[in-house]
Amino acid sequence: MGTDEHTDRAATDEPDGATAYEASLRPPGESLRSTDDTGDDLGGPAPDEGQPATTTSRAGYDVDDVSGSADPARYE
């Protein structure tokens, strides 16, 4: 245990091989790769349900109910 060298850590976590210090000097979001993924988890409607994808997630729950954007007064 007298060594300062860590064998359980990678030399870098950045995809381009930059060190943590170099990556910290970048503007926010610069090291992120752009993809076609929009980051949402909305899928198409199930064939038998016919609900639009904007209100139904792949998990099958009401997106508005869990997002906090629903009106709490609509429930009786």
C-alpha cells in the first residue's frame, strides 16, 4: 500500500482521451457527442390502445401525471 499509482482508475474518462483537467477547461457540453436521440422516453402507441405518443411513455404510464404538469384539481 505504499504506492501512489492507482490501478483501478482509467487514464481518462473522456472519449477523446483528454485528461480530467483538460476536460474541465472545456465549455459546458462540448465533450458531449451529438446523436439523433432526443433524450425522451416516448414511444409509439401500442397497437391496441391508439393513444398518441405524446401522452404515453414506453413504460405505459401517463406522462403528465408524473411530470408535475398536471392540474391537481382535476382529480376528485
